[in-house]
Amino acid sequence: MFTKYVLPAVALGLILFAVVHVRGARDKEQPTALPNEPAHQAFADTVAGSGVVEPQTENIAVGSPDAGVVVEVNVKVGQRVRAGDALFRLDDGVKRAELKFRRAAAASAQAQLTQLERRPRPEDLPAAEAQVSEMEANLADRKDQVERAHELNERHGRKVVTAEEVVNKEQAVRMAEAQLRKVKAQFELLKAGTWQYDLLSQQAAVEQFEAQAEQTQAELDRLVVRALVDGEVLQVNVRPGEFVAAPASQALVVIGDVERLHARVDIDEHDIHRFRPGAKASATLRGLPGEPFELEFVRVEPYVVPKRSLTGDNTERVDTRVLQVIYRIEARDRRLYVGQQLDVFIDAPR
């Protein structure tokens, strides 16, 4: 009797007690909070897109026009720069030596041009005049010898001076006349100064050497890479001693004007027909859905491109194409960083 009815009843009671005790002792399940609250739709009918914060000037990736070794980096991340400020400098020893040579060649050509322009020298004229007088006296002497030879032959009625000697003296007269004409022509040429075409030729040589010096100076200036716009240095990917190629494999320095920020919004190609330029839009940062930013429409880039800005969502397609729309975003007292992702909602009433 005891074994048949009492023991099973006691066992059943203990099982029920254990079940009730375990259920009562177990912690009550608490609802799990989401690590990041999802963004809230801002309009009744909306076009949603993902956006990225970028500078007003966009991200300007600065490279190097020439290959070389970096010897100096003049900026740091976060530094404000103005147009014309040096960002970094390449080794310029060879170009400086070449520039010195070019300038010396230009100076030499200029000196030769000055020499040609100032001809004749005042000291050269007396010497040339004396040479002309010498040739005149020589011609007079030669003529006198011929006259004397003829006079002797006529006076004595016979050939005192042989015919050969007379011919030689007459030839000497003609040679003296030619020499006199030559020195007179040289004297007139000296007084006339340098021929204008010689001046033009030398002037062209001067300009050629000066142009070569300017070219080398320009090549030297290219070795100092400068900022072309005002902005802030966002990245520096180069260090002194590194060799950079042209073109570089990556942006050596990235700058942008962050005084005003833009949001580049990607609208899926399936939603383009619902988008209206100028419609109201708002954006929220990832993880802060309760703090929206008002967006001001700037422009549409009408070329639909493959999507590149990926959000990391498992359901996101990477083979889709997007229309990129630019909005101005006012940060006010809140801090925004270039490259932050946004959830953007654009009003699209039916």
C-alpha cells in the first residue's frame, strides 16, 4: 500500500515543488535595448539615402607633379592653410645647379649683346684712321716710283729701268690702291657699328638663354608643392625621406575648406523618379537619430554613377547606381567630421 500509492505521490509532489521553485528563482527576462537606435523617417512620404560629410571644396587630394625624395613637410593634420602656402618640398639640388648654369649663360649672352650695341669703341677709331693714312702714303709712294721710272726712261732716251721693273711697280700701285679701298671700307664699317641683323641674332640668343633659365626656375618651383585653395589639412600621407612617384599611388596631402560643410547624398536609381530638387531634407548622424540637421539644397550632379559610399548594411547592394545630390549642412554648435555618414530623408509628397 505504502509502496504502491504513497511513494509515487511523494515523488510527484517533489517534482512539482522543484518545477515551481526553479521557475520562481529564475530571473525575469528584461527587454534588450538596441545598441543603436535606427533613424526615424522625417516625412510622411520620403526618399531615403545615405550621405557623407565633405568640405565645401570637396576633398582635394594633393599629389606631386614630379618624382623625387621629400626633404621637407611643412604642414600637420588639422592646420589651416591659405592658397600659396607650401605643403611639402622635394629635393632640388640638381635643379638649383642647373639654374645657376642657365643664368650664367644668359648673363654671358647679354654681355655679348651689350658689346655689339656699343660698337665702335672710341679707342678703335684713331687706330683705323691711322691705318687709312698709312695706306694712302703707301699708295702715293708706289705712284711716285712708277712716275720716276717713266721719267728716267724718257730723260735718257733708253731703257734705264727695265720693262719688268716698270710692270712690277705698276702692279704695286694697283695693290696699294686695293689695300687703301679695303682699309677705307673697314673704317666705314667700323664707324657704322654692328649690323642690325647681328644685333637681332644676339638678342634672340639672349632671350633663348633667359627662357631656359625661366624654365628651370619653373621646374624648381614645381618641387615645392603648394595649396591652391584656403582650407584645413585633413590628411598627411608623406614623410621626409620618402620617395614619391608621379603620379603618386595615394593622395599625399588632403585638404578642404571645412568652414562650410556639404553632404553628398546617394539616391538609389529606383528612387530617382520620386526625387524633386529643392524639396525639404534632413539628416541624422549614425547613432544619433534624435538630433536632425537641416539641409539646404545646393545642386544635383546629373551623371548617375556606380555606388561607392557603402554603409556596411548586410542588405546593401554594391551593383546599384546612384544619383548624387549636394546639400549644405549647418553644424552650428555641434561637431561634424569630414567623412561621417548620414541618414538622409528627402520629402517626396505623392
